Amino acid sequence: MKNNDTATRLRDNARALFISNDTIDDLLAWATPRQIDAVNTMLAREIEHREQGKRQRLLRRAKFPVIKSLDGYDYTHVKMPGGYDTDQLTSLEFLDHAQDLVFYGKTGRGKTHLATALGIKAVEQGRTVRFCQTAELVLQLGKAKRAGNLDQILKDLSRADLIILDEFGYVPFDID
């Protein structure tokens, strides 16, 4: 029998790529430890390439206007609600609890930067994000409603783990 740690890693990697246990059992029965390590390395690299591709697709689909990071972000203008701190914010635990956040304040205080950086962090965790200028989204929704395909846009939005509506306060809303 081959090294248990190696066999376990091989099975985990193969499972992630939908390779059956029977195939792995066959490999473990005839392959040398060096061959098994080579196959395991190849599977691990394939998984990493797929994860990178997934993150890149999620990032493109999010439609961020620019790439921002939380590194060095100045939180001096950020006032958190009672019992909530920046660590909780940056951990993205609000997503796990389906909580809404509203960033508001004066122009130039970093609201969009913070929202974008949190969105990018969510993408890095494999979450689906949509970044929308609110005025643009309102126009798209109105156009889709008139064209009779509003359901498609709403379906896409409902699949997102995080929806960022930027410049929310600048949009006059009507009854529609």
C-alpha cells in the first residue's frame, strides 16, 4: 500500500476534478510512489489553474470600474454601526448572514474604493459579485421592462452573492 497522506491528497485532488475512486485505486495499485507524486502534482496544478480561471471570470463579470485593494485603506472616515468593527467588515461575514450594508457620506471619502475592494475580496473567495452604477442599472431595468425581458436581468442579479450599487444617492426613483 502506498503512503496514506499521498493517497489521501491524490483522492482529494482527483475528486475535485471528478475522477473516480476506481481510477485512483488502479493508479495506486500499479504506480510507483514517484509516479503517484507526479500525477498528484499535475492534478493540484490543474485545480489551481481552474481556480485562477474562475476568479478571472468572476472578476470580469463583476464589472468593477477599477481594481482596488483594502491594503492601506484609510478607515478614519468610516463609522461602523454599534457592535460592528472593520475586522468584521473585511472578513465579509455580512455576506454569510445576508446582511445589507450602506456606505454613505461626503464625496471623496472612499466609499466606492471600500465597496470595490470588498467586492474584489469576495471574488477572490470565489463569490459572485455585480458592481453597478445605480443610474445605469435603473436605465437597464427600465429598458428591459419595456422590452419584456426584465426577468433575465433580475435572475442574473439574484444569483450574485454581493451586489454593489454605486452612486445610489444620485438617482431619482419613480414609481416604476
